[in-house]
Amino acid sequence: MDFETAVRAFKDHGRKIYTDEKHGGVEERLFCIGKVGGKILTVRFTYREGTIRIYGAGYWRRGKRYYEQTD
């Protein structure tokens, strides 16, 4: 997954942001789940010094289920 594709998930107006409860620690880790090119993309990221730091992205099966949930 290239960086430019991963960034597009953040631009989806229907995106969802979730806290990664399993892998937190010193810094908060989050998921951005957004639609990119008709598919649901999950981007794992953290905030570091006021900047979003992406550390992983992929088409995660559970991402679609989270994306389609209504709040």
C-alpha cells in the first residue's frame, strides 16, 4: 500500500476513526476506516508532535463492518 492511497482514506467524508485498544501504550494508536476507490481501507496511525504518522494500511476484512456501523 503506498502512502498516497492510504492518505485518501482520511479524505472520505464518511470515514470512521477508532482507538486501537489492543496496541496502545506510550502513544495513542488509532484506525481510520474510509472508502478508497470503491473499497474500504483501514489505516493505522498515531499523532506525533501534531502530525499524523501512518504506520500501516490495508484492506482489512473487519474494516467494512466497522465502516458500515451506524453510530
